[in-house]
Amino acid sequence: MGLSPEERRKIYEEEKAKIEAEEKQEEPKKEASGHQLPENVAGLLCYLGMWITGIVFLVIEPKNRFIRFHALQSIIVFGVLMVLSGFFGMLPVFGVFLTAAIGVLALILWIVLMIKAYQGELYKAPIAGDVASSILNSGNKGR
């Protein structure tokens, strides 16, 4: 009981159409974005230039929550560290050590936050992550 070539072709076409339909349904839906970058790459770029690129992405990305979170967190983390470094830099003797410690902390945070963003994680840095989340949530209440 063999199948004719026409029957085989018909079965093949039906199965192919089924597989294509399933693949279209399984594609993950990403939030709308104001640019063509994948959201994990944009999240990484929010940290690349520290608080400056955070501001840039906060301005150019009006909708994507993931990117806006990382942009806000970048502004908060590196903005605070920069202010603290400037303040401690004015102190005699101990200021040099405190400024160096802040520089090391900033470097470690910079690397960790970029890796976590590239992995697609909504990683919250202590304190700054909670502040960034609360800012995003308060901005969505009016919508």
C-alpha cells in the first residue's frame, strides 16, 4: 500500500505549512522600540558611556520598559558615583583612597551591569535598581 508521488507531495506541503505556522506563533513578541537594535544590545549600550548613554537611551526610547529601566539605572548608579568621587576628591589624604575605591567599584559595576543587560536580565543594582523601578512605575500610573 504505497503512496503515489502526488499524495506524497500533498502530505509534504501540508506538513510544511503546519510547521511554518507554528514557527510564526512561537516567535517572541518584543516591546515596540524607537530603533532597530535588539533590546539586549540597547540595554548594554545604556551602560557603555555610563550616565551619558543612559540619558541618550532614555530620550530616544519612549516605550520599551527593559531599555528605559537600564537607562535610568545607568544614570542613577554612575551619576551618584561621579558626584561622590568629586566630593571625596576634595578631601585631603583620605580623599585619594576613597576616590580610588569608588573608581574600582564603578569599573566592577560597569562590567557586571553590561553583562546582565546583554543577557536580557532586568538586574537591579542595590538601591539604584529599586529607585529606577519606582520611577518607571510612577511614570506608568498616569497612562
